[in-house]
Amino acid sequence: MKYFEENSGNLFMIPLFLPNDIKNNRKNYSRNLFDPTKKYGFGRLIEINKSSGDLIEVFNYVGEIPINKKVITESGLMFKPLRSTMGFFKKRWRFVFEDIDYDREEHSNYSEITFLLGDIDTPILWKGGLKKNIDFYDNKLYSEWIVYPPTEIEDMIREVKGINHN
């Protein structure tokens, strides 16, 4: 299986069969060979941000690594975009499709992605890469800026799809 570099727009696999305890977020998987017929979730890297978590989206398709990336992208999104860290750096998640024509606005609606930052006294809204002060902290209206470790995102996918993890 050919793997690609970490670039915005590239699609990655999320192994749903790896150990999911917290210490495995730090383990390096670069020597692991992943069986393409096992069960994976899939996502797309929207924006690289090593300091505050890469911006990603996770798709509904779960299964073997398909031959065509459209199987993944046409399945729709499982969650609103979210932030994650360490999945790529430690090679737990690998890029399986390259998308050189990716446009984050056209394909991911970047200008509409929002996160809630700050606290109750000084709420800040991050929207499409821009920050602005807002009047009140409303975590029901906006997703909070949380940087998820890979194992937590894997658990979220398993829960939505009803997949048991040994």
C-alpha cells in the first residue's frame, strides 16, 4: 500500500482495531504494516496546525480501504470538523489518497467552520480561520475548541457506527 505525505486535502485512514488506551497515543506506529482489508474510518486533513491541533473532517464510510476515494468523500460527514493531534506524527493514521485539487472552501466549507474559544467572561468565536469576540459563551450553538487525541476520535467513530472494540 502506498502512503502519501501530510498535505491539506489528503485523505487518511483511521484504524479501528488498534489499542485505545492513552499510552497508545504516544506509541510510534511507523513500522506497522496495516492490512487494507481490516476496518477503518476515514478523514480528510483540512488544515495543518501543529501547535493547536490539525483541523480534520471524518467521513461516514467505515470499512476496508477502497480503491476509489469517492467512496469515502461521497459518504458524507460523520461529525462537524474537529481538531486532533498526534495521529499523523506517530503514523497511527496514514494518508491513503492524495487530492492535489483540494480547495478547503469548495470541499470543506472552510469559512463556515466554527469553534468556541476563551471562557464565559471572554468568549471568542473562531470562524474560517478568523477570531472575533462574541457576547456570550454558547457551547450548544458552537463546538468548543477541543484537541482530541487519536484514540478518542477512534472511540467516537466506533460509538456512532456501533463497532465493538476488543
